[in-house]
Amino acid sequence: MELVDPRLGTEFNEEEAIRMTKVALLCTNSSPALRPTMSEVVNMLEGRTLVPELILDPSIFADESRFGAVKDQFNRMQSRSSKTTTITQSSDSTSTVWIGSSSTLVEHQ
């Protein structure tokens, strides 16, 4: 198994390594709705439930239009973060943080 740390040699459970790899791949699904919940992950890793087979549709990786909205949102966030300034005001027991030009205020106690 090439994914296992070579320092382990043969001192690992191959079935567990395969299970962990399959669960990790399920957790990287591009659709959050198709990712397992944390309790499902724990059950799969502990062997209480079977790990479903991962079925990849290679067309989703080639079709960039599927990720256009996510890419646009990321670019907008990057653009905003480069223009953001942070000002902190402190008083006796609370502080107010103002970020950028939005009306977002965060009260710290």
C-alpha cells in the first residue's frame, strides 16, 4: 500500500488502511449533500457500518461550468478580503470589532 507511511513496514492492518482511504474519499465529494455526516464517518471507521463504494463521474471534473458559481463566489470573497480593514475598540468588559465597510459588528465579552 503506497498510501501508508513506509516507516510502518508491514506493521499495519491493510483492511483498516483501505477503509480509512475510502472514507476519506467520500468526505471529499464536491457536493456537500453527498458527503457522510460525522457520525456516519465514525461508524464507518470503527467498522460498524459498511463503507459504500465511491462512484466517480469523470465528466464532473471536465465540466468547469458546474463550478462556475463557486469560483465566482471565491473570487468575490478574495476581492473583498484584500480591501478589508479591521478596527478594534475596547472598553472595560466588551470590545467591538468592525470589519470592512459592512455593518457586521462582533461583540466580545
